[in-house]
Amino acid sequence: MRYKKREEQKMAEQLYTIPVNDAFTTDCECPICEMNRQLERNAIDYTMGPSYMEDDNRAMTDEQGFCAHHVRMLYAEKNRLGLALMLKTHTDKTIRDLKALSTGKPVVSGGLFKKQASSSVSDYIKRLEDSCFICNRMKDTSMRYIDTIFHLWKKEPEFREKFANCKGFCTYHYGILYDEGSVKLPKDAYAEFQEILNKTYFAGMERVNGDIGWFIDKFDYRFKDEPWKNAKDSLPRGIIKTNHTIIES
């Protein structure tokens, strides 16, 4: 029994350490963005797979809906019938709830509005606009990846080396690491982490900033015959750094 428990714990740990280690060995501008890109892809595949026919999942998509970004991704998939079925029952519920609210009746739900009664149309719509089945599915795992970064930082010198040698982070995830490190690490360990984090982040930002500058210079006739160096793909890399958004080529 004790052996089985250790094995289960090891498997659970690998569920997060493998994607984190893989991302930090990938040639990318932000390993956390790379992890989230794969997480998002998995969530899209899950949503458009057989799961949309399961009652529990369908109840959640009916209630939570999808953000504008993710509904565009779903529309780009081949399973248009699956998306149509989800949108049909989601709009059925929206119409039903808003009809009730528009006549002054509260709407109480067991999911998105658990233990809360939406008492107004605007309140209901605001909550719906802030909700997305795919975003919610990604959120918990994404934070577990952040926790795993600090776990590996404390336990594995090899990972600290990977961290220091990566191409840096987007500004959004730099901020998360900066803040979470002060909570997840002892004071002395955080000081070391903060120093390496700052060095890695600013080196990456300045490198991409320089590439974007050269991209701009190439539109000047004085530099038209000069080599592009690393500037050709500087815009999508700059978008990752500033907007934590990966532009698929």
C-alpha cells in the first residue's frame, strides 16, 4: 500500500514536472506562455472531442460559455456540429435565464452562479462575459505549473540552470514569478531567485527590443541592403513579450 501511494505521488508529480521541464528546454520567448499554449491546445481538443456529449461537460459549457478568443479557436476546428450543439443549448439557457431576470425573477444556478442569485440582467451578463469553459479549465493547471517551477527551483540545481539560460519571460509571467516567489521561497532563496529572474527577463526584453529596432531600421533606404540579422520574426516575438500571446505562423 505504501509503495502504491509513493508511485501515485510520483506519477502526479511527473504530470506537472515533465511539461515544465520540456517548456524550459524549448527555444521560446516565454516558457510559461509555451506551457499555456499546449494547455490551451489540449483544452480545445478536449472540448471538441467526445466530451461535449457528456452531460456534466455540457452543463458547464451551457452555463459558462466561451470567451471571444476561444470561440474563434473552436470555430476554426473541423467539428462544426459539435460547436453548434454546444451553442444551441448554451443559448437556450441564456434565453431562459434572461427572460426570467427581465421580468424580475432571480436566477439561481449550481455552477457559474453557485449559491448566488443573479438579480439583474446586467449582473448576469457581466458574469457571463467574464466566464469561459476553456479559460476555467486551463486556470488551475496553469497555476500548478507555476507552483512546480518553484518546487523544481528548490529541489533541482539542473532546473535552476535551465531557468537562468532560457530566453526570458513575457512581462505578465515575469510579474507572476516575481510576486509568487516571495511567497513560495524562503527569504534568502527568493533573493537569489529574484536576481536571476531579473537578469533573465531584462536580457530577453532588451534582445527582442533590439531586434524590433533593427526591423524598423530595415525600412530605411540606408539599411535596405544590410542583413536582417534576427529581426524578421521580431514582431511575433515582441507580441509574446508584451502581450503573452503566441502568434501561430
